[in-house]
Amino acid sequence: MKKMIAMMLAGTMALSLAACGSAAAPAPAADTAAEETAEAAAEDTTEAAEEDTEADINTVTDGVLTMATNAYFPPYEYYEGDAIVGIDAEIAAAVAEKLGLELKIEDMEFDSIITAVTAGKADMGLAGMTVTEERKQNVNFSDSYATGIQAVVVPEDSDIATVDDLTGKKIGVQLGTTGDIYCSGDYGEENVEKFNKGNDAIMALVTGKVDAVVIDNEPAKSYVAANEGLKILETEYAVEDYAACIAKENTALLDAVNAALAELKADGTLDQIVAKYISAE
């Protein structure tokens, strides 16, 4: 009897030890599974965050940053063969690279740029465009990337010596530009001739159809260099900030462009691009 009891106790202890062994063995596997689950969750969260960030930046065409401009505004944008080059083109390319997008440039009349942006046909407008309160009613503007000056171009023998002498004169401007806005307000619509391209306004000046042209200083320099008998008045008409215009609802793109511009300014890229086209002298 005692022998049987001893055998039963031995069997029970063996079962107990076996049970304890089977319970302890899977523990490491359980820990590994938990770790793998946590790592997978973290990866999913990171991927989701990246997807959300990409999804927030809405562009007209996936993977492409479409820039609207008027490519007759040297040195900010102009044609070199079939390609549009210049300060704005290079800055837009640098911004697109920061955002991981391909740049596409659409050439159009200056007066159509804001319409193209608000209608969703372009992601942003870069065209030596000045920030004005009137334009801000329709679009948002990025941080400024350059400073422009409105200059007055006249024939070398003109009796116009200062901005004050423009009163009563026929003034040529590019349609929709700040030159158009300022002159129409200061001297009256009846004294302002509006042209689709800055070059057309200059040609009107050369042929005597207008008495002066008000246009941004850098393009003015190019036009004067290309057309004998013209000069730029020493008097500045206005000083203004250039920025990219972006649709009001696309705030994610605005933030992304501003962040890219900040980086390009910090590392000196913006200054290098401007210096490439505009002498400091």
C-alpha cells in the first residue's frame, strides 16, 4: 500500500513538474511576439504619418509642382531656346526638389496667373509678383524671396526727369502688374496704356506711342541694354517684395513652400541664385 502511494505521489510530482515546465517555456516566445507587434505598430504609424504628410500637399498633378509664370520678365523668367530659365525658375526648381516633386512651368499672360492658381490649373505663381492687399484677397503669398523696384524708362531726350513729371503723360505698363496698378491709381486709367508683355510696352516707347514705361528695375535694365536711346530714371517709383502666390485653401502647400524657402535662405541658395542673374554693383 505504501509502495502504491509512493508511486502515485511520484507520478503526481512528475505531472506537476511537466506542467510547470510547459508553462515556463513559451514565455520568451510571448515576449518576442510582443516586441515584434510593437515594432510593426511603430512602422505602421511612421508610414501612416508619411502618407498623411504627402496627402496634405495637394498638387494639380501627383508628383509634380506646376508653376505659372509669364516668361518675358528677365532676369526672373525668360526663354533660353525652348526652356524657361531665370531667378524664379531656379528658385521653383530648388523648392520642388525640397518637396520631392518634379517642376513643371506653364507660360501664360501675367494677368492670368492668379486665375490659374485659384482655378486649380497651377499650384503656384512665380513671376516677379509683388505682394499687394488687392492680390491677397484672392490668394495667399509665401514669404518673400526677393525685393523689386518699380522703375521708369524714358527716351534719353525725354523731358521726364522724376516721377512727378509723369502727370499728364501717356504711360506704358504690363497688364496686371503693380506698374499697372500704381499708375492707374496715381495718374488715371485714361493715361495708362496696358500691354500683355513688358517688351510690347517698351516697343511702344521706342516708336513714340507712349512717353514712359513703368516696369520692374531688372527687366528695365535688360530692355534698355537691348534698345538704344532709352534710359532709366534715377528716381524709384516703388520698392516691393516678391513672393509666390498659392491658392487660399492649399495651406499645406503654403507651409511646405515657406519651409523650403527658409532652408534655401539659410544655406545661401537663394542668394546664390539671385547673384547669378543680378550683379551686386
